[in-house]
Amino acid sequence: MQTYSEMVDSELTYLGMIPRSWRLTPASMLFNENRQNNQPLISQTPLQFKTGNIVRKNIDVDDKLREEIKRYTVVDKNDIMVNGLNLNYDFATQRVALVGERGCITPAYIALRTRKNYLPRYANYLLKALDGQKVLNGWGTGIRLTLNFTEFKKYRLPEPNTETQEKIADFLDTETAQIDNLIAKQERLLELLEEKRRATITHSVTRGLNPSVELKETNIPWLGQIPAHWGFERNKYRLSINKGLNITKADLIEKGVPVISYGQVHSKYPVHFDPKTDILPFVPESYLKIENAIMRKGDFIFADTSEDYEGSGNFSMLKTDSTVLAGYHSIVARLTSEEVVPEYQAYYFASEQHRNQIRARVSGVKVFSISQSIIANAWSLLPPKKEQEDIAQFLDIQEQKTKELKQKIQTQITLLRERRTSLISHAVTGKVRVD
């Protein structure tokens, strides 16, 4: 790529060298803050941030929501949103987005509207570059480092002429679209790998490893046909089931006994966890008195609530000898039968056959509740013990292979995103010349 013939030091650490022909202008001269209130319900289209974009909320607008969005800010196409909240707690979220349609959004965000001769597309890319380099994180104030327009407008930003701004925006539209397409393909590969992973688990734990095995009919809709020499029974005949601790986040401390709650189970530990390597919060040692909440190696912990239907039945298995407690909104299940291999049972709990039983019985609309009774009355299969061990060993190998493939794909995605961020940054600050 070409470079500008004359570069000068901007004397700003977040910009470095810029073309001599570009001006440095305070943000207050480039942007106005849009604070148009939605009190008369100018807009009934609620918007939200999602992975660096502004999208419509997938929600029905009822009377309660109408009252809420009256307090929102009305935004128009080409406004730029900046999420300046809690900057010191987050170094991953994409916090800048260009609005694509008129709507309304929480006033907690900064709504920017460019002034004459400052193009929204260029400005959006510039602020995305600063966000990607975590410059915005350093502009916040207060204990939680929150950025508002009063602080934002003090900083100086590059202002090339409008022709150059348009060329840069056109160039980045084309280049980032190509990179985004490559990222989308890699993300689709991850989805396909996960689909294959789930299918492999379900087939292995419900049909075994012998493709020629004779099948029998169980006459139970959830189970259908299973290998003729396998048994089946409800979970309550092989598990003891109890609730986790009756605590809240306020009971967590910095040092004590590790505790795993529904949040970690629901989002981070799809099959098993290890307190020696996984980061968990703590509770006081006094909670060790509640024996039902103490987990042992091979115990299972279910999240008793889920914010999405698909996640109903999420669980983890403790795979090491460690002292750990089951926390809030959790259900602990311990095997009571010596005929069941814990590792096989974990994979069976992860299968679609078992998950579908849980999903069919959960209650709720926006939050789905899973009771001890739902888990107790679901069915599990019982292959011979040696076969359970073989299935678990086979799936362990498959899981490792899938994990390695996912890591390679994720590395490619990370490199593509870094390339995208670098490309935007170099273009909007004049490190490369776009013609």
C-alpha cells in the first residue's frame, strides 16, 4: 500500500504520526451529542448493541415496554453509538456502532451525530479503531471508568478533507466486508464442528460403538430403539439429587472455599470442570456444614434456570478430587449405582436424548426453570459397564480432536480480526494512503 509523502507527529499517543495535510480537531467541533428524548413515543423500535452493531430488539412492544422506551433516546440512521459504561470491567466488547435505521435506545449510551464535513462512515471507522486499541478504555472517569460526552469531546481527532474521508470509508467498506466474509466462514465451521460433536455424543451413548448391534424397542417415546442388551431406568434410581447453596452473589468472597453456581455451569462448562484450573469464586468455610452442597469427584451440577430454551439441562461434572461447593440456582446429582460409569453418564447427560427430556418439561417463557423432579424422572440408558467405559474413552478422544480443531479455527478468526482492526486503524489515521 502507498503512504503519504509527509507525516508529522500528532503528539497524541493514540494517533502517533498523521499526514501533514490532515487537521487535528477537538471532538466537540466534529460531533454533537444527540439527546432527543422519546417521551412522546416518536419511535417504537427499540434498538440494542450486539457484537459491534446496532440491531432491533427481538421483543414485542407491549404497554410496559412503551413506558420504558419513553425514557430512551431517539436515534437516526448514521448516528454513532458509543457504549462508555464500565470500561475497566471489559476489554473485549465492541463498543462503537453505526445506527442503520431510526429507532430508540437506552440513554446510558453516548449518541453522536457528526457535524458538517465529517462523514459518519469515516467517523464510525475511526472510533472503532480507537475502541479496538482500547483507547476509549483510558478516556473514562470515576471508579467504574465511564465515558460520557463531556469527557469525549475534549479529545482531538484527525480530520482529513471530505474527499479523503469518503475514499477511506469506501476502501474499508470493501476490505472489511471481505474479511468479515472469511470470519463468517470460519465461524460456520465452528458451528458445524459443534453440530458434529453433539451428534457423535448422542449416537455413541444411545447406540454404542458397534454399527451392527441388534436393537430393541423401549416403547418410551424419548428413548425409541436401543441396543438389545442395554437397560434403561429413570434417573431417580441411580442418582441422589439435592439443591445447591441458598446464597446470592453478595455471599461471595475473595478467598475461601470454591463454589460453582448456575452462571458458570450455564455458560462455561459444557461437560466437566476442574477447580484446580478453572477460575471459580469463593464462599466462607462455614458453608462446608451444608453437606448436601459439597461436591465429590464424579458428581454432577445442573443449572436450575436457563435464559434460553436450548440451554435447559446444562450441567458439569467434577472430574477431580477437590473441595468445591454447589452454589446458587444449582442442583447436585450424585451416582448411587456402582453399575454406572460417571464419565459415560456425563456424556449421556450431554446427549440430545437426555436434553430433549429436560426441555420438554421446563417451565417459563423468558427464563426456564429446571426442578429436581424433572431431572429425577428423566430416563437414562444402561449399557454393560465395560461398554460404558469404552464409549467414554472413545468420546474423550473425539472431544480432544474437536477441541484442537476448534482452537485452530479460533486462532484463524483471531488473526483475521486483528488484521481487520489493524487495517481500519492504519487507514483512518493515515498510516496508509487510500486512493
